[in-house]
Amino acid sequence: MRIVTAIVVAATLAASLAARAATTETAQPAPTAKPPAAAPSAAPAKPAPSPAASPTANAAPAAAASPAPRKTSTTTDELAKMLDQAGLDYHREEDHLRVTFRWNDNRSQAVVLQPQPDIDDVPVLEIYSGVMELDQEHPLTLKVAQRLLEATGDQSLGYFGIEDVEGRPWVFCYHNLPSKGLTPQVLERALRLVGELADEMEKEQTGKDEF
């Protein structure tokens, strides 16, 4: 956007100078002209109006009303009840629940459950677990990206993705599933599998156990 804007401004300025030079009656340099006023910035999705169009034609359409917030039927209370029934300890936070699994190799992995907005009136929850932060020590290389895609394709459950957390990119393992009709046993198994996948990828990519 910055390059395109610079080209448009340069072209506009060149055209303005050429027009002034053409109307100059003397060979002497024209007096320094007052720079043209900067054009107001437009929203990225709004096309620039055509100079030859009439004001009526250029009138922007009325802004569409903001869509109503999607309903979230899944609640942390019902998820907590299922965790209780599955015999899992958890930590309740503002809008999600956190379960920590401890493996036999002295590693552990925290897994989060979070209600999501309904999809076509189907209540949904998301399960996710951190893998690693993408930084100078562990950058997102082509090799890493290919490995995440290959692992996602090989898995029957769960997928890897990248998401910004407070402006910093992280790799997570995710799984989304409907909460309607979900049993404590199925939820416990899904949580455990996401934790295992995330922990294995963390160990493979970093050799550490930070999550």
C-alpha cells in the first residue's frame, strides 16, 4: 500500500508540474507553487473515485449495518462439569479452562478449552495447546512450515496453525468439535490427544518442555 500510494502521489505531482509548465508564457522559472493539499486517506477496501465522475456518482453507498454478534451456546460451566465427570483437574480462567497433563517421561503439557461462537446453530468448542514461539531462536523456515503441514495431513485429529499472541507469532495445535452431545470420555480423549501432539512437536522442534 505504501509503494502504490507513493507512485500515485508522484504521478499526480508530475502531472501538476507539467500542466503549470505548459501554461507558462515566459521562459523564466515559474514561482514556487503552494504544494497541493494532501488527499484524504480512504479505507483500504474503498476504490478511489474517478476524477470525471459526478458528485452524485461518487457518493459512497450507505454503510452496511454491522452484523449481529454470533451466539455462543457452549459455556465454561458445562465444560467444567464434563471435566469433573471425567475426573480431570483443571484451572478456570476468565473465558476458558486449562488442563495440564503429565507424561511418564517427566514432560507435561497444558491444554486449553474455550467456547466458540455457534456455527449454523451448532455449539462449538476449541481445544488448543502451545507448541513454540516463532522468534530468532526458532524462526518460521520453509522446513518448519512443511513439517507442520505434513504432520497436520498425517493426523486424524488436530491441526497445527500459527496465531499472534500480543503481537508475537506462536505455533499451536488445535482441534474444534461440536459440544452438543459431547461426552466426558470423548472430551478427555480429545484433550489428551491434542496435548500429546503439541508436546511431541514442541520436543521435535525445540527440544524443550515449556508448555
